[in-house]
Amino acid sequence: MKTETAELFEVAPEVPGAQEISAQRMKGGDGRPPDNKPPDAKPSGKNRGSRQNEDKRFKIFSGSANRKLTAEICEIIGLPMGETKVQRFADGEIYFQLLENVRGVDVFVVQPTCNPVDQHLVELLIMIDALKRASAGRITVVVPYYGYARQDRKDRPRVAISSKLVADLMTTAGANRALFMDLHAAQIQGFFNIPVDHMFASPVMVSYFRKLDLPNLIVVSPDAGGVERARFFATKMGAPLAIVDKRRTDINVTEVMNVIGDVQGKTCLIIDDIVDTAGTLVKTADALLANGANKVYACASHAVLSGPAIKRIADSSLEELVVTNSIPLREEAQKVAKIKVLSIAGLLAATIESIHMETSVSTLFS
């Protein structure tokens, strides 16, 4: 995959006993996109003033999980990325320092809690704490991918509801507001006692597949839990809906049971929120083809792609898997021709600006 946004890093002085990871500085673009551009539009760079000069009470910081996405967001809005220093001590502890004043500032922290999940989660919590102690006016956590989202209920005896625990950790650390992209379950918003904005990547996905103009299209939900997501997508595409009935036999292990709906002679588009080991995705594609489908495409918001996922996708019967850049793709995945990445930077940038300006974000759902 080609890199569209450059990243600039600056080496900072060492902290005794620590191994430096990064001291980042990003000098962003210079303005916001015209109103008639879609949320995923790239900035033109022409006739644009400096947003920094307009509003010095508005800053965006990035954790180490996905700096490229944060850089794209900053470029679209027209703000430089906030300066920070992140280091790791010899025993693995994280050291974080803000390198600029944030007193009274409306701060946004971009950090997906992707692999390694625990490391990125703790880093986010430490960043929030540092911002709170530096007297930031408001702290909004921007989490494009919410780790632990699949552990949102007690589906077995004596298990934790980890999704709720993570919500409590963010709130206790000092977050005043949260922005998420395609949560695994929408009710996770109820775990938070702070305002939550839940955005969807579907506008970006729908725009892409409309341009493909796939013949005889039918949208497929890979399980009963994803029906609402798939139905919304099908409505936007003007296509019928099919459902695959599956049974989860263990963690990351599923068995495809039946295809509900007529897929004979159709081009199938599987809609999901997460691709983890890709076992369910590949089995679903095989089941659809066995039931007479002509071709199978797939799209998912979050490309976790752990374990054998990349090889499974490369060897699968899928025509194409479309994902977003909520999680940075590993180098191995970037080499797979079947995997197409769409940017959600424009959508997140528009949402962040709306939150900062205290305007409605509902127009971004269309």
C-alpha cells in the first residue's frame, strides 16, 4: 500500500533508564476542506488559511498506535499534530510527556487500542492522565478501534465484561468525551458516563462500492448479530439482504450452518465490523459460492488480521476485501492484492471539528 501522508519524527533527550520510542512533531496542513467535499475528501492545499492561527484552543495529539491516521486528520483540519515524547523504561513501563502547553485547550487524543492491545490501552490512559494534570480544558478520546469490544456481556459463567472495565478506565483516567468508529456492539456506549459519539465507516464504504457498480448485488450479514449493520448498508446500496446462520464453538472458531436468502447467480457483499483471524469470513464466502453465488466481496471497518488471517484471505475465494485505516496494516498485509484500504481520516476530521465547534454530527451519517 502506498503511503499518502508523510510522518516527521524528532529525537528527544533521553530519560535516565529509558529506551526512547519517539518524540513526534507534525506540521499539518493549512485549513479545512471546502463544504462541498465528502468526509473522505483530501485537502487541496490551495487558498487555505492556517487553522492554528484561527483557534489556538484546539489541539490534536496522537498515541503510537496509528500516527499516520492522526497525521491525515491534522492535515485535513489544518492543525499541526501536538508535540509529545513517549519512551519506555528498561522494565517496559511507559513514560509520556507533553511538550507544549494545553491549559484550557480542547484536546483530542487519537489512539486505536489495536495490537498490542494492552500496551496501546495503557499508553492512552497515561496520555489522558497527563493531559488532565496539565489542566486541559476538555479531553476527548478518539478511538477508531475499541479493543475488548467483543467482551461486552456475560455469555458464559464467571467471565469479565471487559468492555465495561475499559470504559471505566478511560473515564477514571480523565476523559470528558469519547469518539468511536463502528463499535462491535452499539450498546457499549451505555458503559460510559460521559458523552459518546459513535460514528460509522459506512458512508466511505458505500461510496466505494457504488463506484464499482457490482451487478446483481446482494448484501450479506455473516451472522445474526450483524443484521442491523448489513440492513443499513443494503438500504443505501438499494440491494436485498441475506444472512448466514453461524455457531461459535470457541474463541475465534465458528461453524457456518445455513444461508438464509437467495444468493443464486448473485454478487455477494459480506458486511462485518471486524476481521480477526478471517476464519468466519472465508467460511462465509465458501458457503455463499456453494449456494450458487457468482462472486463474493467483503468489507469490514477494522482489519485486526491476527494469526493466519492474511494467508487465509490471500488463498480465499474472495474477490476483494475492503477495510479502513482505523488500524494500520502490517507490511505483510499490504502486499496482498485482495486487500483494499479506504481512509476514514476525512470522516473523523469532520466529526472532530463538529465536536469542537459544538455543532451536530448527524449530517455525517449520510
